[in-house]
Amino acid sequence: MSNKNETNNIDDRLESFEQRLNALETKLETEREDLEKLKEVSDKDHRKLEKISHKSPPPPSSVSPVGL
């Protein structure tokens, strides 16, 4: 009877580990999706900033001749 109880205990622990593993895998997948979304937003913002920086005129140079 003790052997059967021990087997049941091991089975219960194994089931508990499997449930926790499944929960962690689900959480990991959610984190990956969130990270991918953040990367997309970051890339989009970076492209916008590059466009803005290319549109602004360069600052006047102190060595440019004026009135020549």
C-alpha cells in the first residue's frame, strides 16, 4: 500500500509540475508577442525620427561667407 501511495504522490507532483510548466510556456509566449509588438513600435518610431531629422535644414555654418 505504501508503494501505491508513493506512486500516487509522484503522479500528483508530476501533474503539478506539468501544470506549472504549461503556465510558464503560456507566459513566455505572451512575453514574446509583447516584445515583438514593442520592437515593431520602436522600429516605426525610429523611422519617423530619421525622416524628421532629414527634413530639418542644417544649422548655419560659422565659416560660410556672407555677402560675397
